[in-house]
Amino acid sequence: MKVKEAERTANVAWSPAPLPRVLMAAGTAAQQLDATFSSTARLEVFSLALDQPSLDMPAVASVETAARFHCVSWGAHGLGGQRPAGVIVGGADGGLISLYDAQQLLDGRPALLETVSRHSGAVRALDFNPFQANLLASGAADSELFIWDLNSPSTPMTPGAKAQPSEDVSAVSWNKQVQHIMASTFTSRCVVWDLRKNEPIIKVSDGQAGMKCKVLAWHPEVATQLVLASEDDHTPTIQLWDLRFATSPLKTLQRHQKGILSLAWCERDSHLLLSAGKDDKILCWDPHADTAGGEVWNFSLVDSFPDMAGVAAALPAVQRRTSVPLTRPPGWMRRPCGATFGFGGRLVSFHHEKPTDGGRPQRLVEVRQVVTDPELVQRSEQFQQVLLSDGLPAYCAERAESAAEPDRPVWRFLAARFSADPRAELLGLLGYQSQQADGGGSGGDSDQGLQDMHAEEAPQNGAEDEFDFIARSQGGASESPTAEPEELFDIPAGDDTDGMVSQAILRGDMAEAVERCVQADRTADALIIALATSQQLFESTRDAYLESLKTDLSRLVSALVSRDWSTVVSRCDPGSWREALVAVLTHAPPEQTATLCEALGARLELQHTEAMWTNALLCYVCAGSVDRLVECWERTRPDATSSRALQDLMEQVMTLYRANQLAGAATQLTSGVMQRKLLRYAELLTSQGSLETALGYLADCMDPAAVALCERVQQTLPTSMAAPPAAGGGAAGGYRLGGRRQYAADPSVAGAPGYGASMGQMVDPGVSMYGQVAAPASSLYTPQYSDHQQQPGQYMQGMPQEPAVSTFTPAPAPTGQWFRPTASNCRLWKVATSTVSMLQTVTQPIYNPAEMMPAAPPQAAPTPPPPQPEPPVPKGPVPEEHAVLQSTLDRLRDACAAAAPPAQIRRRLDDVSRKLQVLYDLLRAGRVSAATLAGLHQLVQYLQYGDLQSAQQVVQNVVAASNFAEVSGFMPGVKSLVQIAGQLQVHI
């Protein structure tokens, strides 16, 4: 597309880049005539004026000159000082060089500064030094080359002796990277000069191609590369040369049909090279492109200059080509600098830095860790230190003093969970003092005492014991010789209440006697008679009495007697939640306390008031219910999505988590809200660069997004740091939050306690926080495996495992030779090596001849008859909730067997059947962890959908996340079955 034009027969030069507007100097061309046959010569300045719609470039200055120009150059000498627009230099016939002040020319004032004539012939080449604007190189006939200092242009210097044989200098050009290197072209060669040595350093020529050099251009970035172009119509080529390999050109560009008149290499993009030729074409090349030719754009002079249509018609037909689309953006469209955020809060930036020596700009890429929420990172690190140092009780007390509502009572209740008597502390916070320490008993104990009293009062040894019992009940009156005789009484036998009850007792109809007493509202007599009769009658009478009262106290007494505290929790007024919670903590059995407290919290949540939600939080803390605590917390906090609130939640969750762990209670974080909060918190930590801490919170998240984030974090961290840190670990057991643990190569080898953990504070290592079989605390550190060891999660079929060469054990004191691994925890570990003693030299025979004599054969003992094989014991069915696992896997195995596989796959299927039986036996025994079961059920769902690729991914996740000792017996078979189904394209 043509943008601007100026109809002149002239040699041109563009203004230096620092000028505020783009200008072009045009000097009337020597030895050429225009259509008017004018013999005048002028130096004109045109403005590009892209803001004007016309195609014509407006002339902003013009001056008549004494001679026409072979070349024109516009330099930056004096720019910004006494020459605000630089200097325009023109070379003419007779060795004449004219210097013009560009600013004075633009102002319309006399602009000719000086005219020098030291050359003997026409000056055909001019070029300013890009590093020292006062240096000007000129070339003329008879191999003359001069270097002019425009500060004193009267005495030029020569770069060295004249090149032989003498020829006209067609072009000169300064190197773009090294200021003292210059090149000049002659008809048959190109000479490169070193001004420090005042001599040529290399001559470039291609004698085989017969190329006649016309113009040259240095590479704008690579100091040792340049291009040469030939003006000969027989060899219209452009050659790219590298002076380090000057025996032949690196590349030859051939698209012009006639000689090439000029070259221009883009200063801002070395991939763009312009050439203009006699074939009325301007071509734009990419010299570095791998494609042959390297043409990018094709400009036709006939299209751009309609007046030359007649001239072009006289020329040979020109083959027109379609422009090649750009495969890369031009350099000026590239961003000089940029930045983007990467994974883990890393900021990646790039920019170009120019060296001080003027060399090629260096491309620098920097990666920085950006922390946008330093408070979150600081609090997270402090809380991790508290977890590792077993300082949760003191931390809870501190937070209880500093936290605001509604978090303050929650922290007080959490602190109570770490006391020696959590129930007594919780009752004290609720405003009630436990009486058990003062001799009082709970409702359960009182009821048991009531039964024991009844058992003691019952006669044990027949009639004699009965009379003894009667005597004791009378206070021992018969034994006292001085006792007065008791008053006689009559046995009622009338029709009144006493008589009817008396007759029922005499007949032995105790149920009727009790009923008569109840009808007469004589409850005490009814209870006494029932107690003397049977426990069943007493309980029914007691229940009927309590039911008849219908008072608040009677309901409480009824719950105390019947131990049915669920009725109190479900039917009490929500305003009496505190008393109900106290009653549960005081009288409910320990195994029911958590369930009842959670149920009470759920009732309070249904009231939909902020105060009741806060009270529900306290109930959930008493219950140890982490999931319900998170769900209720989200309602009480209007800023639940902020990072500060999420940090508060994670601290409360982990504190309650640890309290449950110390109490020996199993805790599972399976609710959707809890999973989302863990994922969100891990994402925040990851964005701040705390990858190791985030990995601990992702361990048990089964959400696909959490699994993907966990894998990405593991890939980002170094191998030695990819094991998740102990987010919930420390002195209280060394366990982290999740169940995705790392195991040693041999699962049967138990490890030592974690660093810093006292044996008195260790939780049972056989039970994890989720009720699953946990790894020893020392497995938090992942040792480096040797080549012959089997790493966790990898199954090597048919290959025996060799013992580990060394064992990593935590040492109690820094003795010996130590090394610091690159794990996330800064623990010191010592390598326990075994000392191998050298074999002693053998100087005696290795056997005794006497010992080599054959011994007498021993007397053959009678062979006992072989035992009869026991009949196989039939196995029970797999639990109903897991029957889908057996049915789906068996169907897939049978489908693979029915696909007529080769013998090798049939043998693998036999092995699969054996390993599936191991899985079914474990399911029958209930020895498969919850996490593994969840993964197996997810696997079965994908198999039912026919998504074998996702099923294989689930298998890998289960192997990586589960206990190696648990799954090593059956997961290889499951994995092999899924692979076989994929090979045979079998679906169910």
C-alpha cells in the first residue's frame, strides 16, 4: 500500500530518529535527467505528514546547490546542541562534499556550512558513525576512502593503504555494534577495515558467482554479519555473509530479475531486509527464515508509480507473485517489556537491557515471588510453628483474649478441649460447676446405685434370710432386751383403697396393687410396691408416673432416669440450649456426647438468628464436629470470603482437629463446604508462594480441582520437597492434615517418632486422624531411593525387592557427619551407614579331609501319612454397600476373557483374578480404608461409563494417596485389569 510520494529524480536520506518529526532530504541525482531535462540541482526537505490525507509529501525546505549529488546522508552531529536538526551531507562530482545545517535549512536561512574537496573523483558513498556522530566516512574513485571529523573537517584520515587494484568505491558502511569497524565495497569485493590498526582485516568476495558488489548493509544486531547486493543484471543476488566463516555466504537470496540498486536493513527488526532493483521491484526479505528465498512482501513499482508504466512495458515481462503472509510479527510490534503472573504467586517479567559497551541488547527474564497478602502468609507461618511446637493451649488462650465476637467464645471452648478435664472446663464456661470431684455422681451413676441398692435389699438365702432382713429393717428392735413392744396393727380387708390394695398384695397380684395405688393417687406406695416386686414393674410404674406429671422438671427427671438425653436435645426450648448442653456434658455417656452436642447445634442453626448460630458453634466445638463447625461458621461471618476470615477458620479447624486427635476421636473432613474451604485456602497459600504449606491442606481433598492443584504443586516443588508437610503435625503426633502420606520402600519397617515429638505426647501411631491406618511419623520425610529400590506407588511385577542401602533416622544430637536435605522442614537427618570389615587373608585349608568323609546314612524314620486336605471354607458375601465393586470388576474381567485375548493376556487375567480375591477378602474383613474405598467407587463409576482413560487416572491417584502396605496386594491387579480393557477396547 502506497502511503506517500514525492516526484523527484533524487538521492534521498531520512532524518535521524531523535527528531520529533519524520523528514526526508532529497538531493538532485547526478548523471540522471527528469522528463523536463532540467539541469538545475537542489537540496530539498520533505515531511512525511501522515496526518494529511493526500499522497504528496509536502516540501518544508529547499535550497539550490552548485552540483548534483551521487549520495546524500543525514547525520546526528550536533543534535540537541548547536545543530538541533543535525547535518545533511551530499557527495558530488569532482570529489566535492557539501555540509548543510538541517535546522537552518528548515528555517529558510543560509544552511551551507562547508564544502571540502579532497577526493579525486565522484563521491559515491557516505555514512555517519552510529556511535560517534562527528565521524563521517566517504568513498570515491581510485579506491579512495576518507574518515572525516566534522569538528575539524579540513584534515581527513584514511583507514589504511588504498585497496589494490584501484576501483571505484560504491558503498561504505559503519558496523552497527563495533564503532571502529567499517566496510567498503568495490566492483569485485568487499573490504572490512579496522580503524584501530589502520588496515583491512578481511576481504570478502565470491569469485565463482561472479558477483559485482553495489551496496552493503551490516546486520543491526550481529556484529560479524553483513549482506552484499549485486547491481549486475546477470547476477541479481543478495548474499548474507558471516565474517567468521568468510569462505562462502551463509545464504543467497534470489528473487530479483535485474540488478539491485539499494539495501536497507531494519534497525528495529533484523528479520526485515528491504531491497530495490532495476526490475521495478521492492522486496522485503527475512534473511533468517528457513524457507528458501525468504521473501515477505512484494512491491511493484508499476503499482506504486503509474508514470513508469511505459518504462516497465519496454522491460521483459515480470512474473508477479502473491505476497507471502507474515509468520511472525515485526520487531517494532513486539513488547519491549512485559510481565505475567505464573503459578505459585511468581511474577515472570522480561525486558531488554543494553550493555554499557554498546553491544547487542541482552534479553533478561526475571522470576520474582510476589506476596500480595503478607498478613495471611505471616499468620499461616506462625500457626504452623504453633502446630509443630505443641503450643496450641497457650495459643488458644491468647486468641481468646485478643479475638473479637463471635470468635472469642469459640476460642475459649477450644482452649477447654486441651485441658486435663475437658468436660469440667466446658461446664465451667457454661456457668455450671461439675460436682463429680465433690463426691456427686452423674445420672448414670445414680441409676446404677439405685439398682445396686435394690439388689442389696433383696433377700438372698431363703426364709431365714427373709426374717433376718425383716429384723434389720425393724432397726434391730428384737435384739434389744430393753425395747418396748411395738403397737399392733390390723390388715385392711375392706372395700376401700387400703383394703383393695391389701387384698391384691395378699393374693400376690402386685400389678393390681400398683394400679390401685396409682388410681388413688398414692404414687409413693405404688413405687415402693413395684420396687419390691420386680425391676420391670418398677420401671413401668416410674415411667407412667413421670408421664402423668407433664412438667418441665418431670421431663428432665425422666431423661435422667431413662438416660434418654436425645429427647432433651430434640424437644427442649432453644433458649435453654445452655442447660441442655450442660446436661449432656454431665450425664450423657462419652460415646453419645459428640452426637448429642452436634444434634443440639443443628437445632440451634434452624433458628436462623446470629446469636443462635454463635451458640451452635460452641456446641460443635464440644462435639468435635469439624465439618459442621465450618458449615455454621460460614453463616456467622459476613466476610467469609476474605483471606483474613479464612485464616481464622483454618486456625479454628486445625485446633479442633488436633484436640480430637489428642482425645483419640476420628475426624473426617468430607463435607463439600469443608472441601471447598480447604481448596480455597490452599489456593490462597499457593498464590502467595507457600506451596509446601498448601500441599498439606490438599492431601485429603477428593475434589477434581483440588487433585489437579495438588499435582501441580507437587510438580512445581523439587522432588525432595514434593512430600506434603505436616500441616497438622508436630509434637502431638506428627501427622499432617491429609491421608496422602509418604512411605518408606519397605512398608513393614516402622519408623521412629518425628523430630521434636516426646514419647509421652505421641498419639497411637496405628490410628490416623481419619480412623485409618497411619504411617509412622518418620515417614513425613521422603528418602532418596536408589536405583534398585522400589519407590512408593510403583509396582514391579516379578522382581524381588532388595533391602535399602541406608536408613534415614532422626538423630537426637548433632554428632557425626551431617547433611541438610532440601525438604520443606528444616530438620537435620543423619545417614546410618553400616561398617563393612575387610575379609581376613586365608592361610589355612578351607576344609578338613576328615570332615569330607561320607557319613553313615541316618536311619530312615517312618513317613507319616500325608494329612487329608481340609475342605475349603465358604466365604461370606462382600458387604452390600461394596457389592458393586465386585460385580463391576468381575464383569470387566469376564468381558476381557471373552474377547479371545492372546495367551500372555490370559495369564495376566489369571493374576488379576487372584489379586481381586485379595481385595474381596479385605472388603469382607472391613480392612480397606475410607479413602481407598472412595477411590475404588469412583473407579467403578468411570468403568460403568466406559471412560477407561479417567479410570486409569483414578488408579494412579489411589496408588499415590493410599497406604502402600494396604493396597499392594490388590491394586496391581486392578491397574492391570484397566490396562487390559484399554488394550482390548472392552467396555461393560
